[in-house]
Amino acid sequence: MSPEMHGATSSWSIFTLVALFVCASLYLRGWYRLNQSSQSKASAWRVAAFLSGELLVSAVVASPLARLDHQWLTAHMVQHLVLMTLAAPLILMGEPALMFLNSMPRQSDAIAPGPLLPYSPIRGIGRIPANPAFCWLAGVGCVIGWHIPGLFDLCMQSGFWHGFEQASFLAAGILFWWPVVQPWPGIARWHRWSIPLYLFLATIPCDALSAFLAFGGRVVYPAYAFSPQFLDNSTLRDQEVAGAMMWVWVTLAYLIPAVVITMQILSAGDAPQQQSTRAPWAAPAAHLLNGREAKEL
């Protein structure tokens, strides 16, 4: 890595860590205030999920893994997979929008934001990821797009674009998992039975990409051609390991939730009611905040 690239990466890491600290502080403030209100209480596991997601993001950008990604494609692939398949769903399971809203000043009436819901900013947040097709395309498009050799090399040569790439993987991951987790203020547009198919179809383009990397027989990304390899492995072997790891990781990360959701639908008799369209971990946050009876998130 060049000194200029190293400096840009370090600056990006510091900025990301500060942003994560600010988000964690706001989140904990909102969670505390929600628990102190007389209307509802938020489960502690949501805090653990959100903070675990942030911890994974910090590990990607500010751990030794952040330096190894310029030497080994396998380390670079681990970064992408952690951001999209682990950090993103954990952050969503923490109900961040709900906690951030409750961290607002009291005079904003954050504990009872019912009057805010008719306005476009709040409604827009829920409508953007309301269409699972859009979320699917965002997730899959990010994975395929950033692995095009030209864009990939651009990220390897520029600290700015490398940081932008990581941010886009996290953002695309949040969009992709939104229909699965269904956090507030998301609105379920498709029936719950479509989510296993949604996840299964997402494995197909990822499997195609991983197969190309694992079995292509040539080095796809020249940026790693002269990088020192672990245990004297060749650059091609590093690429093959990265492709194989992506294949297994994505298959497990997408199909395991699909199987769990399918079993839940079958055990519930697949009743065509609104609650059957909600994820089992999705919070009924809308009525928690508009003054109705207290329920545990």
C-alpha cells in the first residue's frame, strides 16, 4: 500500500470510528429514554444486536483486517461479507430508527411521534425499502458491481473510493436485509412466504461470481499480483480461496434464515394475516410510540 493510500485509509478509519461512537451514543440515549417511559420497554438483546453490528463495522475498517485487504483478496472478501451479511442485519435488528427518534430532544415529542408519521420525511424512510425487488437489486447489484475489475482496481488505488466501497456495502446490506428483518418504520408489502424465495434468488448471482473467481483459472485483479501472500500461496490460490469462501458464506448466510422463516410460516399455518407478514424479531414499534398500551419490543 502506498503512503498516500495508507494515510487516506487511516483518515477514513478515524472518521468511521467517530461516526460509530456518535451513533452508539444516540442509540443508547434513545434506548434508555424508551425504557424510562411509561409506555414501553425495549429488550436488552436489541442493544446487543446493534452494538455487535457496530463492532463488526469497526473491525472491518480499523482492525488488522483493514490492512490485509490490500495484500490478500481473501481478507478483502471477508470485509465485504461481514458488512453485508453480519453487520447490516444486526444493526437492523436493533431497531435503530426507533432508538434514534427517541434520542431527540423532549420538546420534539419523540416518545409519541404519531403526528410526525403523516409527513414525508418519516413516511419516505419506510417507503424507500418497502419494495423487496428494489432491496434485492441494491444488494446484488452492489456485490456484482464492485467486483468488476475496473471498479475493483479503482478502490485499490484510492483511499476515498475504498472507503466509499465499504460504505456502499453496508448501505446495500441494510437495504437487502430490510424486507427480512422489517424494522420500524418499514411496511411489509409482500407476503412473508416470498422472503425465502427472495433470499434463495440472491444466492444465484453471488454463486456465479464466486464460481468465476474459484474456477476461472486466471488472476482477475492484477492489484494482488505482486502482493506478499500468506504461507507463500500464489495470487491465483488466494483468489480461489476467496471465491470458495464467498460461495460457502453466502449460501449459509442466506439459506439458513430462509429455512428458519419457512419453518415458522409452516408452523403458523401460513395464516394470511398482517402479523404473519412480520418478521418474528420485528418490533411493533409504531403503536409503541403513539401512546397505546405498553408492549415489549
